[in-house]
Amino acid sequence: MTGRIVLITGANKGIGLETARQLGTLGCRVWLGSRDAARGEAAARRLTAEGHDVRALTMDVTRDDSGQAAAALVREQDGRLDVLINNAGIAGRRAATPSQQAIGDIRDVYETNVFGAIRVTQAFLPLLGAAENASIVMVSSGLGSLGWLSDPANEFYGVNILGYNSSKSALNAVTVSLAKELAPVGIRVNAADPGYTATDFNGHSGYRTVEEAARGIVWLAGPDPSGPTGGFYFERDRVPW
């Protein structure tokens, strides 16, 4: 993957940061997207010190102007984008039962997890179209799988978080829709389930490491034109929608 240009949103820590590290190891130039400029720049310096080609990119996925400004900067400096990884996400109020979760809270979750991914994809689509064998990876969750959530035998069956779960189901639907449209122009679009990973997102309660979580994302970001599109994967295994 040497020479590939990658943008990862929400990448100043956790799974996004480790994905940047692994792609940097493979020879990619990584634009490290972060809403907080200071944290993004600190993370980029850390990876640069490790020998990776990483640049901080301040962007708020909930704002149209921020996404457009970020795309303009990448266009000016690189002229194309080979891989877009929509990783930015928020959890919302997990303690609330579905019938009691406030509409405003659910709206906030969707603004980042769903509309944010759409917004960034639309902003960067011209740059993805300028690349060969471009890929878009939506970082979803097993909690977005209606098949798994409907199966009493599945480990996620009892995790009933209306806003977050349904936002990831919606993101999966976005993945299918974009994959259908973009297949004829050679842009692959897939969703990745990183698994229950120990990060700040869940108070480090997950049983997977960020290194494990990033592997499947990195695989989907690969340049192979015969690779999958329109799928939902955990590692390299298909996840039911």
C-alpha cells in the first residue's frame, strides 16, 4: 500500500489512531482527522516520531463547512484520496432505555455517526474519484447488525441502546447504498465491525485490543480492485446486516 493517501476521521486516539499507525507502517500517507486541533496535532506528532507520514487535519464531521475546508486542503496538497475511513462516532446516553432516550440525544448521535459519515464522503468523493482503486470504510459496530441483535444466542442481544445501535444500522444501510452507486467507477465501500474493543469509548471494558480492531479496517482499505464491496465484515468474515 506504499504511496496510498488515507484520511481517517476521529483518529486522534483509540481505534482510529491505531489504524493510522498500521497504515503508516504499510507506507501510506495518513491525514489524521480530529475535531480538537491540539489533540490531533499531538497524535500526529507522536506517529511522525515513530517514522510514519502523518498530517493532522482539523475537521468537525457535523459541519458542512469544516468538511469542505478539509477536502480543499487535501486537494491542494495531494490532489487525490485513495482511502477514506469514516471512524468518528459518539455513543450517546447508554443508560437510557429505548423508550426514555431523549430525541435530542438520539439526534446528536445520528449527526456524527450517520450524517457525519455521509457529509465527509460527499465532500471527499471528487478526490476519491481522482484515485485508482479507491476505498471507503465505514467503521460500524456489531451492535448495528439486526441479525445479531435479534438472536438471543448472540453476545450483543442484551445490549439495547436505541440511539447508538440504530445509528450503526443506518450507517450499514448507507454503506450498501453508496456501494451500489460507486461500484461502476471503481470505488469500493464496506462497513467494518472492529469488535468490542478496549477504548475510552467504553471505559476500556472491551476484550479486544486496538491492534486487533484495526486489522479488519486496514484489510478493507487495501487497493485490490477485486476486493469486496457492499459488505459488512468482522476481521475478514461477513457479518449479517
